[in-house]
Amino acid sequence: MPRLPALIALLVCTSPLAAASDWTQFRGPDGQGHSSAQNVPLTWSETENITWKTAVPGRGWSSPAIRGNQIWLTTAVDDGRSLRAIAVDRTSGAILHDVEVFQLDDPGSIHANNSHASPTPFIDGDRIFVHFGAHGTACLASDGEVLWKTQELKYNHRHGPGGSPVVWKDLVFLNCDGSDVQYVVALDKHTGRIRWKHERQHISQQRKDGELPVPMAYCTPLLIEVDGQTQLVSLGSDAIVAHEPSTGEEIWWFAYSGYSNVARPVYAQGMLFVSSGFGNPVLYAFKAGGSGDITETALVWKDAKGSVVPLDVSPLVVGDELYTISDAGIAVCYDVATGKTHWLKRLGGKFWASPVLADGRIYCVNAEGKTIVMAPGTKYEELAVNELDGAAQASPAIVDGSIFLRTDTHLYRIDENGTADADAS
């Protein structure tokens, strides 16, 4: 069994998506919250281990996406009327580009916990893909030039934009699950034109008839490898579906009852770990693969204790353990293979950001700007609690020993021996 840092590096480097030294999408190189960084700080505060602190205008909950010396975020200014992409210099914290991508007369209402700029950018080489839900999708060059943009994807996201884009080969994948229409779409990454569009097929009739809440969802798709085949896993109301990524054709589906899904699934040891969303939330662990309806044949275990099932926070797998955090801050450690609960701990505060594994530790950010650092393992071990000013809902990015953490007002770079009280704003 390799020691933990080596295992982390293996998990990241076997991803089909990105180099481990960058953080190019929501939840990092593998899309599942694993960082290969070492010498990551354990403790920090407003006056300790802060290399720089940069004020970010407007409001947005997109996580940092990093390639080379550029960090990209999105934000919404003027109550969502100006939707912007911002590039920050990784070394200095200076803002390199602040680009208005879309201007709206009326962005509409959003949930109090959301923003008009919540989806995380995806960086593919020197191209940055930003998504603002039904408000629009765009591609920028690393110099800030807008290469294309589209507002063709129409749906009522009701509580505001959610799921982030995913890029594979020459396609950009998006989940578009509104209260009116629900579909998965692939755009040509060079032009923004629709290459394929697949309407959701497995929403329950009760939901369609209005007997259950509307089938909206806010989840980010995930690319996985099953028996040598790349599959696009897309989670929505009442089912998770694997698509052939080139065509959108359905391969298999696993059904449940749930809606308003946010948590991105994770994939490990041949199994997917999925939260069914709001309603009567259930955490499912099932074997990925096969064809058609695998609901009855693929299930390995489930946890139907709704008070501990994550609604917004994506799970994390480390070795043989699965870690989840409920919105109310209840963390659970399960055995991956059996679903046995090793421990349950109330962390304190509410949670919307997803945890990250780095340097043999798990970093969990709550809504009040506190980061609880714990050791992986079958017994709960708290290593540190760190606090910054402001609220936090964006998941952290951890690259080359540095933590990049966004609050409601600032982006921080946190390093061992960082210059205390540095401010690039």
C-alpha cells in the first residue's frame, strides 16, 4: 500500500483530464477533490501565512481555476446585470483581466445562498470556458479576449446558475436542468455551436404531472473511465445517466427519487457515490457500467438517513473511505465497500463548499470562512481550525503547496511563511 501522498499523486495523475500542477476545473484535475500538492499550510489567519489577499468585485461563488500563472474566476456586478470573468496573477495577486462577458437588463431572482456567477470556469490549454447558466456561456483567450459566446441555451434555472462546464476533446459539456426543460448538451469548444443535445428521459411521471417538486438541478457532469470506455456521467432529477460523450447516446442509468441536485458525484473502486438531492435524500453507492436500467442490479449500499446525506457538498474518497458533509455540517466517514459508518462528527456551521484532499489532509471550508482540517482515517482527528474574514461557499483550489481560497469579498493565496497581512487590492 503506497503512503498517502503517493496515493494522492496516483489518483490525480491517472485522471484523463488535466496535469496535476494545475487546477483547471471545479474540484481540481480529476474533478473529485484530489490535489497532489505537498508542503501545504496547516494553519493560517488574516495575519498568518497569507502571501496575498485580493479584493474581488461583485458577487460570485465560482471556485478558482488555475493554469500556469493565471487564476480565473467569474463574478456578477450591478446585481447580476454585468457578468464578468476575472484573471488574477498567481504570483502577485494583481488583477490581470476584468472582462464583461454578458450584460443583462434583468438577470432575474436567485436563491439567497446562490449568485449569478456560481459555476466554476474550465481551463483547457490557453482557452477559458465560463458559464452563467441560462444567462450565457463563453470562451475567452488567456489575454482576456472573448473568442465566442452564446445565449442559445434556454431554460429557467429558477434559483440561479449552478453546474460548471466540463471540456473533453473538442466538446464542452453542460447540464441544463431548469424548472421548465431539462437536457444535457455538448457545445463545439471552438465555436460554441451545439454539437448534440439530449433531453432528460428518466424524470418521474409524478414530477412531470406536478405531484412532486419541479425537476430542476444544478449539478456538474463527470467524466469517468469504465472498462476502457470514457463515459460522461450526468446527474439530474430522478436519475443519473452515463452518456457516450461524442454523441450523447445513453449507455446506462440509475434511478432514484430526488431533485434540485447540486453535489457532484465521485467515482472510485468501480463505484459511483451519488446524493439523490432534495426531497428524501439518500446517498447511493453503486457499480458503474453495464447498459440500460441498472437501478436494481448495480446497488452496493445506501444511507437513507436524510439528516446526514449531503445536498450541496460533493463527497470525497480517500483510499478505502468515503467522506461526506451535510449542509448542516455533519461529517460522516464511510467504508467505501460496505457503507459501514466509521465515525460521525458535527463540524459546526453550515457547508456548501466541497472538501479537498492535499498533503495527506482533508480541508473543509464552512460558510463562515472557517476551514476545518482533518486527518483521513477511520477515527476522527481534527488537526486545525482556521478562520478568515467573510463568508465562503467556493471550494478551495490547492496547487504546488498553495491554497487559493475565495470568500465573498477576496481571493487569498495561503502559503507556509506567507507574508502576513499582504493585500494586493
